[in-house]
Amino acid sequence: MNLVQITAGAGGMFCGICFRDNAVVAALRKMGHDVLMVPLYLPLTLDEEDQSAGVPIFFSGINVYLEQKSALFRHAPNWLHQMLTARGLLSWVGTKAAKTQPRDLGDLTLSMLRGEEGNQARDLYDLIEWLRTHAKPDAIMLSNALLIGLARQLKAELNVPVICMFQGEDGYLDSLPEAYRADCWKVLAERAGELDGLCAPSGYFAEFMTRRLSLPTGRVKMVPNGINLTGYAGHQPAIAAPNPPVLGYFARMCHDKGLDVLIDAYLLLRKRARVKNARLKIGGGCGPTDEVFVAPLRRRLEEAGVGGDVEFHPNLDRAGKIDFLRSLSVFSVPSRSREAFGLYVVEAMAAGVPVVQPRAGAFPEIVEATGGGALCEPENREALADCIEKLLLEPERARKMGALAREAVLEKFSAEAMARGTLEFCQTVVTDRSIKAQHSTLREASSLQPSRSATSLR
């Protein structure tokens, strides 16, 4: 198939959706399909080969912001508009503290969801004209629902089906200022009804978005996310568990992911002292705004006298991440959000590490599908400590659980498995659209035929 994957870049931040899209494009290409990956806003920050390399960045983050704030800039000359799409400039902008808090982006989010009716319509038509000459896709895939405003004109101008992946956008939308929140959900529901295909990475999120957008039952299909297993697949878990035991966290170092909850649970473990000399390793994305959250946590650990047993490893590359995960006894990211999936959980499992996660969102599905972990009540520090402690006190059981999880991930949550699911879904959407078009043509032809009674009167 010929496919176009449109993905919102996050600049200097690691983004799970970017990793997911990059992995599926790479896997589809290996399967022999022509897939064009088109970045929006800012360049992608990845720990593997960038599949969007060489493709222009559309909806330049600078242009999008200025178009929202200045009616005059919407009519800026083309040379200025194009100058602000340069990758080098956008890469530099992406390394700075970006204004990404939902409370500041209500008007911009609504404008983007309105697509051709929004302040960034110029960028939309630039994208369409470029695709018209550089791609002849069988289908276009939007990486998340916040890009759904592009769909109407993409379908109309290019005459191709458009598919949207839901990837956990509800938390962001619900955090928007009240003045914009309801309108954004309303526009999203209207535009979602126009899509040729909708899918989600888990049964939980497919059902959630079906209800939230008042869609027909079964309208949102499930295509589980997967990871690039390079560096994982050939690795066999260690025979002996780490000694002393190591509890690990690897995700963005922020409040939403519950890093403070995990630190509270770790301090409880140390206070109980049933697990001797337990260490804590914290890794993942940490930008300037995250440092404001992390600094007090570091001080708290020092004041508790355990600072020497805690390591922070921000912004690791791919090899560093895999080595980090392999060094763990148990993994946990006690997210406060009801996650649509959670790639970091699958990455830990791929390294042969059992997980302890909240009983919320998609986590129960992943744990059930792999047998690779335990669940506890969300935001309950004592319950989290209990579950972690139990696994650390039974290292052989934990090691076997991690090995079982690893095998399940290799089978069910690889990039190749995700690519096969994505391809099957796209083929179904294209076929269904073709059948509907044929039926529509037949109905039109039938309506043009004179009725039998009219013929008999001649």
C-alpha cells in the first residue's frame, strides 16, 4: 500500500506518539510498503532512525503560534512564512522551554481542530499542495485526534480515506480552560464522525472515546501499539536478580506520570526495611519545566538520607535506555492519568523486567496479555509499596514473571505486530470506502433511469 503518516513533532521532548509512529512507519517500509512520514510543528526527537528525515515540516510551530496571535501575520508574504519552516530554526526553538501547558493553548487547540475554518488554514492548504505532487496515497493516517481538523480538506482535495488514531488526548483536552474545553470536545466529535476510520491502542480507550464522542458502537477499532525490538530481541534476561534489588522508573519526570508517588512508595520501603538496601533508578525525559518538579524530589530524598541510593538518568539515548531497563528488578510508573496504552511498560517488559502499575486505563489489559506484572490501586502509595515489596522479596518469582512478559511482548507488542494490525485496518478502510463509492454510483445511475411507468406512457 501507499500510505501517508502525519505526526506532530515535539521538538526537544521525547514523545511516545512520535516513537509509536516512527516504529510503525519503519516496520511497514520493511514489509515493502511505501509510507511517507510527514512531521508537523517541530522536528521529532527519537532514539532511533528518523523516518521523517528529508521531509519538510508543515504547520511550523512558529507560524502556527503567530497565526493564532496576529491577524496581520496570517497575511504575511510567502518568503517569510517559508523562512519560519526551516528545520534548523525549528530544532533550535524545540530545545527551548516550550509553552505547552493546556491552560495556555485553548484558543490554538480549538483553531487547529477547526481546520480549514481556523487561523492555520494557510498551512493546511500548503500541506495539501505538497502532498498532491509528492504522494499518491491509498490512505492518510493522523497520529492523534488533535490533528483531526486536517481530515475534511485532505479527503475533499485528495480524494483519499483518512484514518485517525486516538492516543490518550482526553487528559489534555480536559485540562483546557473551561472557555474552550466544551467547544473543543464538540468540534472533535463532529469531525470524528466524518473520518473513514478510527482506532485506539487498547480496548479501554476505544470504548472510552466511543462513549465520550457519542460514536456508534464498534466505530473505533483496536490496533495495539508496539515497539522497535532492536536491542531487546537478542537479549536474554539475567539468570540472577540484581543484588541489591533495584526499583526503576522510566518516563517523563513529571507530576502526571506519578514520579512523586513512586518516590513516596520507595521511602516507605526503606522505612519498613524488609527489603535490604533497595535502590531506586529514575530515567526518562526531563526538560527545563520538568526540572522545577524534580528538584524538590531530589532534596526530599537527600533529607531522608537515601540520596546515595538513588540515581537520576535524564534523556538517555536508546542504548542507554535499554541498559537502564536491564539493570532493574522491578519497574513502575504510577501514572495519575488513565493511560490509553503506555509504551514504557512494554519497553520494561521487553527487557525482562516485571512491572507494578495502577489498576486503571490500559494497564490491566497489558498485564493480563503478558502475565508480566501486578496491579494496585491508583495513587495509593502504601498499596504500591506493598506490591513492589512483594516482588522484591521473591526475586525468583519476579525474574520468571519478567521472562514471561518479555516473550509475550516479542509476540504481541512488536513494531511488526503493530504494522500488521495497522495495515489490515487500512486495507479494510480502503475496501469499505471503495464499496460505498460503488454503491453510491449505482444509486445515482439508477436514479437517472426513467421509471417503467414513465416509459410505458411514451
